[in-house]
Amino acid sequence: MSSKKLWAIIISVIIVASVIAGMFYAINVSTKAKDIDIQEAETIVNQSFDDMAYTKAMKIVSDTNYITVNSVEYGSEKNVILDCSVKSLDIHSVLSPQYNLFLSAKSDKETGNMKKSSLDFKREFEEKIIELISAAQPVTRNCVIEIFDTHTGYVVYATEEVIDIVFGGWSAVKNEILAAETYTNENGEEVSVEHKNINNGFIQCIDLRYDSAKPDTSNAIGRMWNSLKKDFHRNFIEHDRWEMIMVGLMTTLKLTFFSLIIGIFLGFMVAFVRCTYLKQSKKGILLKFMNGICQVYLTVIRGTPAIVQILIMHYVILLPMGVDKFVSAVICFGINSGAYVAEIVRGGIMSIDEGQTEAGRSLGFGYMATMYHIVFPQAFKAVLPALANEFVVLLKETSIAFTIGVADLMKEVNTIRAATYTPFMPLLAAAVIYLILVVILSKLVSLLERRLRKSER
């Protein structure tokens, strides 16, 4: 047996064993939580709820509250069900009568017409809210709290109902304030709240930091899968963000298409001038001048990065003229692509044997007629695959259009990343979309080359 076959067998065995071990690990996992006594459970829940309070007002509540665990019962989802008695400050009873006072705050600053931010209102309300909460009376209520045995230890399942009991009506206060669109003034009239920042500023004074999702008790493989599902939902399904991806994709395709049209037209014109200059024995002043312009154009465009070109083209040249950013991107990428198309076409024309031109002249064709009827058709056939590849390159190159604010695929992806704070999933989606498009275009180029080879035979 050769060493290559031996290594292939060893690697195959390792892979199969790893898959079997992973499946066994995924299936053979206990569904019962680790044993825990009442005192440990009491410490966990009290510490967990204390950690949720980070504002000054809610720290007063958490320092006063205490949860007593009366009994412990084990569930079937690696969870422990705790029957608890909760002593907490009744913040709803002291805050709800003051809603009109807070919601009637003015949103205009004393100097200028700039609207106050929610942070401004938080500073304005905080001292009064702390005063009210400090005067609240404690109440004792019973509730059931679940804790789950996760890979990081026991985690509290903080449902809105439990949060409401532990923090004395916090959920009720939050929901009522966020839903409030009017308040009653001193004359008993209903008046609209001036600005939503008033509501948000109030909430910031009593906000909590917690995760309302059920804790994940699965193994490493399950956690990874659940995390991917959660990220996928948050980045694409939630708020129909997938529609942003589709809008960006259509913008990218339109940008590529229009840029390619400009690039092909400009490239053929430059290639014609360059080839005419190289083929003509007598070179006039006009031809020399045009050839010089073409050489400068090719040197500058091919010698500078595309991202520098698009920034200069938009912000320095076209934006002061009032040109739209999409049009700026089309012009920039068209000019950039034209330089590469010109060299592709020039190489194709120069590859045609000189005897073809001489044969055309012997048939009575002039220079232009010879190029149009004899040289160009053969050159176009030779360079068509290379031109198709330029389309693929141009498609990928347009991904920098977001730097000037064009709402292309990358711009929409970055918008999703900023909204969800998830860097991996949106970028992966963009990479997959670009890869699919390039694979499709590359396949079409291969089919085109195959047909050209058949026609040659």
C-alpha cells in the first residue's frame, strides 16, 4: 500500500470518528440541571437582579429588594423552578401619578430652537425620580422564577412578568410611558407630548440591563447553531432587512451595467486612436496630440487606485457641479474600465496579422473600411472573453462605491452592521452574493469561449 493511500485512509478514519463523536456528544447530553440547594439559588437570583440595575434610581430599588427562595423543583429543560417571595419597592405607585409632570416637559432649549435629546431629559428628570422612588413603600409578592443550567453556570430567565414583580411594577411604568402620546395639563385638557425624546429620557432614568431571551442550555454545537440562527434572524428577517440587501444588489448591478457601457465605448475609441498611431507611417499633428492624450489617460487611470479616483471624481470634480453620487460613480467606473478595455482591444487589434490589412487595401478598401470590415471583426472575436472577464472585475470593483454614499450592496450591508452590531453575518452575505454573481458570470464567459472555439473549427 502506497503512503498516499495510507494517509487518505487515516484522514478518512479521523473525519468519520470526529463526526460520530460529535453526533454522540450532541445526542448524549443530560437534560437535568445540576443539583443546587435553596441558599445557592437565593444567592444566584439576588445577584442576577442586582446586576440588572445600573441607573442611580434602579440601584436604590435593587439595594432594597430581596428575593427569598421557598422551594426548588427541577424541570426537564436543564432548568430549576424556584417558588419565591419577593420584597420590592412599589415604584409604579409613586411614579404613575407623576406622568403628567414629566410628559409636560418642554423640548425646546432656552437658547435656539434645537430639540433636547433624551439624555437632556434624563438629566432633568433623574433627581425627581430618585426622590420619588426613595419614598416608595416595599411590598411583598410571590412569583415563580426559573434559572437554567448553561455552559457558563446558572442563568436567570428574566421574563417581563418576573421583572415587573422584582422591580415593583417596572415593566408597567416602562410600557405606559413609551405608549403615552398625550398628557393632561393643569386645566384638565389632553395635550400632545412635544417630542418622543421626553418619553425616552424618562425611561433612561429607570432603565435595566437584561436579556429577556430564554437561556441557551444546549452543547457547543447547539449553541453555535442557535447563535447563527439568532444572527440570521436579526440581520435579515427582523424589520425586513433582506429587502435592503436586494435594493443594494440592484443598485450594484445597474452601476456595473452602465459603467461597462461607458467603459466599452471609451475603450474602443482609445484603442482605435492608439492602433491608428502605431500602424500609420505618416503621423499628423492631430493624431500625435490625440495619442498623447490617450497615453496620459491610460497612465493615470491604470497607475492610481480606483478608490482614490472615485473620491476625487465625486468630491473634487462632480459634486461642486451638482452631479448625483450615483452618476459620479458610473462616470468614474466607466472611465476606469475604459482604460483596461482600451488595452485589451488594442492588444487584440495588434495581434491581427498585417497581411489582413494589406489584403483589404489590395481589394480597394481604405484604412477605415479595412479596420471596420476586416480587422475589427477578427479582433473583437479574439478579445471578447477578455472583455467578459473585465465585466466580472468591474462588478467586484464597484463595491467601493459606498465610500461616496451610493446605496449599493456594501452600503446596505454596512447599514445593517451598524444597526445590529453584528460584523460577521452581513459581510458573509455580501461575500456570498458577490461570489454567486462572479461564478454565474464566469460560467457564461466559459460558454462564450467554448462557442468561439467551435466556430473557429
